Amino acid sequence: MLRDELDELKRKFINELKQISDSEALEALRIKYMGKKGLVTLLLKGMGDLPPEERPAAGQAVNGLKEELAALLDNEERRIKAAERQRRLEAETIDVTMPGKRPVIGKRHPLSIVRRQIEDIFIGMGFEIADGPEVEYDYYNFEALNIPKDHPSRDLQDTFYITDNIVLRTQTSPVQIRVMESHKPPIRIIAPGRVYRSDEVDATHSPIFHQMEGLVVDHGITMGDLKGVLDVFAKALYGEDTRTKFRPHYFPFTEPSAEVDVTCAWCHGQGCRICGYSGWIEVLGAGMVHPNVLRTVGINPDEYSGFAFGLGLDRLTMLKYGIDDMRLLFENDYRFLKQF
Ligand code: PHE
């Protein structure tokens, strides 16, 4: 009678065990039979209802079954664990022959590439890099550069006024003043940076653009030094066959002043679309530092002289890469930027 019951229970157990393929279900089955309220446990507890003389044999039989089922469960558990481990290993296999994913690391902006290149050229000639604020006092941007309030050349550099006395700088030349105020000659600096003018945006104009100022002040500096330095610069940037040409010009803070052209980097002076078929491209303004400017910062013009220049970085960059529209430099379209 008990024998039959045990056999039946075992059959049922084995049937259920066969259905199982993961350890969670196996654990549920273990609890169903062997847990505190499990079917086998209940049987053991039921022993107490039997007549005393039947209890030892019955107890032995139930315990036997219990051990048998426990062994089956352990076996199955080992099998399932091994299978699960195998599945995990297969899922995590790395196929080293798969093509990798290239990380997107971006590119340096063409303006930054050319700026750094020019910095290197001047550092090679013994210049240091100086810096000044983009939000600047009228005094540094105009007054101290020999451009008083009523000076007509202010019209050419109309800018954005923060207050009557504070402007967005229209040029990097105010850095000249700041450096001369805080340093004694010999001075040899370049000062790259952003400048502002209230220009309409088109292919060659932008209200924000970039310049690089240069300033040298020492005993006996001449226009010959200026020509030599700019010639070395132009050749280093655009190649040994590059020539420079000085045209007389006017700047309030230099005397004499010049605009400087370089032979077109595209046609090497032959004449092409980029240079308007002239063979030359204007890239900077320059001159000998005006005695009034030296006096303003307390440097004696009878003892010292100097030259200054201001490069148009956007122009130089466009020329170097054949970029025909300045707006491309400011739109930051990655399809454009990634070409450099
Ligand atoms: N600051 C002048 C400009 O923006 C360029 C310049 C710099 C000219 C230094 C002479 C000397 O046009």
C-alpha cells in the first residue's frame, strides 16, 4: 500500500524532472518535493499516524525514496549547470576577426591647424605668444594706438559696443599696448585671437574673424627686419618660391605703414581665380611702431624702435586650403571640417 504510493510519487517526480531544463525550475521542483511542506516531507511527517510496529519499515522506505530523489536532483543540477555554463561561454565568445568600430575622434579646425603652424614658425624665430581680452577697453583698442575718438579710421573698424568705453576688439593690436605696458624691451611677441567688426556676413566677411598680431621692440629695429621676418614667414608657410611685396599704406599706429601681399599659393604668382588673376594676395598690415605709441606706453622712441604686423588668419587659411567661402570656417559642418 505505502510501496505503491511511493512508486507513484517517484514516477510523478521523474516525469516532472524530465521537463526541466534550467536551474530555476529545478529549484522549484526540489522545493515541491523536499521543501518544508514538500510531498516527501509530508510523507515523513505522516509516519506518526501509523501503528508503531509499521513505522520503522515505512520510515526506511520513505527515507530511501528521499535519498533517491535527492541524488536525482543533484545529478540533474550538475548537468543543467554545466549546460548553462557552456551556453554562456558560447554567447560571450569574441570573434577577433570581426571588423572593429572606429571611434570618432574629430579633427582640428583648419583655422587651428594654420594658427599652430604660424605659431611654430614665429616661435622658431624667437617670438613668444601673448594674449589679450576680446572684450577690450576703447583705450587699448583705439586711443593708445593713436586713434583718438574723432579719428576717421574708426569708421573702418565699426564694432560692437558694450559701453561707451568697452568694445569687442576690432583688431589684435591692443595686445601690443598691453605687452609694452607690462614688459620692457627687448620684446618679441605674436598674439593670435578673435576680433570683431560689425560687417555683414558674405563669402569674404564675417563679424567674427581671426588675426595674429606681431610686435618687436628693441634697439635699432628697422624696416629691413620687418621685411626679413615676414619673408621668412611667408616662405615657411607657403613654400620657398613665395615672395612678398610691400605696398605703402596708412595705419594710425605705424609709420611708415604697408600692406603686404604674398604670391598666390595656388598659382605661384601665375594668376588664377583665387588671386583674381593678379598673382598676389594681400594677407597682412604692417609698419614701424609709431613714436606716439611708444611714448604712450613709456618707451623712449629715441632709444628704441620696433615693427608690428597683423595677419588675417582666416584669409591665410582659406588661401592655404583653397577655401572660397569664409562662412565654411564658422558653420562647423563636420563634413567640411573632416577634410583637413
Ligand atoms: N590692426 C591692423 C588691422 O586690423 C593691422 C596692423 C597690425 C597694421 C599691426 C599694422 C601693424 O587692419
